[in-house]
Amino acid sequence: MPNATYLLFYVCFLMPSHSPRIGLLGGSFNPAHEGHLYISLEALKRLKLDEIWWLVTPQNPLKPAAGMAPYKERFASAQKVTRGAQHIRVSDFEKREGLYYTYATLRALKSHYPKTQFIWIMGADNLAGFHRWQHWRAIARMVPIAIFDRAPFSHTALHTKAALALKSWRLKQKDIAALAERSGHWAYILIRRHPASSTHIRTQRSSRGKST
């Protein structure tokens, strides 16, 4: 994984002359899986992004530490899944900067890369609990947000507290490609759902361990 110096060099000198469009997919990646990769590839295409950075969090404040794999293990799983994906980079930015909350991470990233257009990417399951995030309204104003459809939240995510509060800022499907330039807006993107789930993978691993 390139360090912060390399990323800064890449953004400033190697990427296209227009303001870089970087998608940010944050999470525990406990473990990373093909579903994360699938959403990232769809985001690259639909949002016309230059890159996507996977931000592996040291610890999600809304999730218990119990059952969380060590950071190095989760980071390695993300590297393994993205191997060969040229426009997806796994980042330890939050670990190095001692960041745990998305709001603080976004402030730090925008300070480090002021000429970059960031887009926050998440699944419908995160939208369902978005109102519990620290300074969630400020996050929604700070960067555009792309939310990808995910079962079983398809029929409930758009009726949750955050979705209803931000309803007037939601872009229509036909405007999704311009989301990067629409700070304060968000889009709910309908895609074929991928069945992979970190929870399911952990459950399977636990079951195999008990049967041996």
C-alpha cells in the first residue's frame, strides 16, 4: 500500500489534469470480500472516478471490539481482494493518523488533498444507521455520498431517519454520474446485489472451526 507521501505525489503529478475524483470506501473489512470489490468497480464506472481508496478503520466506534480481527489481518484481507485492481488502493490512513470517526477522517483528507473531489461510498446497510454516526449531517454537507443498494435493506433504507432528513438533497438516477461535483448531495444507486457478507464469512469460519 502506498504511504501518504506516495498518495500525495500520485494525486498531484500522476493523475489527470482535472481535479481527481476519489471514492472513499471505509469500513472494518472484517474480512474484506468480493462484495466490497464489486461495489467499488461499479462506483468507478458509474461515478466516473479516478480511484477508490479503501480506508481500513482501526476500530469502528459503533461495533464491538470483540470478534474484530487484528488490524494487520483485516488490512491483508483487503489487499488480497484488491490484488490486480489497478484503480483501487488499500489505505492505512486512519490507522496512521489515529482516526476513528468518518467526520474527522474526511476533514483530514480534505486538508491533505485540497484539490481532490472526494465521494463517500457505502452500502444501504450503512444508510440505515447513518444517523448514529458522529456529526452525520456535517458529513452529508462535506462530501457527496453514493449509497449502493444492498439486501435486506432495499425496502427500508430510504425510510430511515437520515434518508428522510436528507431527502431533498437526493439526486435522481440520471444525475448520478455528476455526483462528484455535487457536494451536499447523495444518490441511492440500484445495482445487482452481491451476496457476499463479512458477517456470513465469519460465521462460516467459526462453524468450520467448531467442526474440526
